[in-house]
Amino acid sequence: MRKAFLKSARDKLVDMRHQVLREISKDLKRGREGAKDEGMDTYDLASEERDREISLILTDREREKVQAIQEALERVDDGTYGMCESCESEIAEARLGALPFTRLCVNCQAEREKEAKA
């Protein structure tokens, strides 16, 4: 891959990581400062608990995204960025531009999704 593309990908990944970490931090802060249960009825408390659970699920997904971004940065450093982990062919730059932390080319990703549905 071209050096300019790799530098651009690295910069994009670093920016994405910072953005996701900021979102996680905001979500955690919002959770700690959540509404007090004073004066809330059972339905309000149940709704508040459901919202907290959804927030935790989303935070877990964000953590997974940070991990994927970090692993992509490591692949940039070790020279394996942009190589499909399944078929070892080069991943299209357009795909990497759209999803910079992807590990699979379009064909292998489609095959995995087809297998998952079966």
C-alpha cells in the first residue's frame, strides 16, 4: 500500500479512537449523574433501568470498536494493514476508507455473513 494512504488511514484510525473514547467517557459520566429515584414511580424506575442497560450494551460495543481500531493501528505498524485475514488478498482502499478497521475483504465478509445466516 502507498505510504500516503497508510498515513491517512493511521490518522483516521487515531481520530476515530479519540472520538469513541470521548463518547464512552460522556456515557459513563451521564450514567453516574443519572436521575435520582426520588419521587419516581415503578414505571419510571423500570424505564430508567432499561435505559441504563441499553447504555451499558452500547458502551460494550464501543469498547469492542476501540479494540478493533487499536488492532488496526497495530496492523499499520507491523505492515499487515489492508490484508484480508481470511484469503490474504489486499482489501480495496475504498473499503478501508469506509471501514478503516476492517479485517476482511468484501468477498470474505459476505461469505461469513452468509455462513452466519445458515
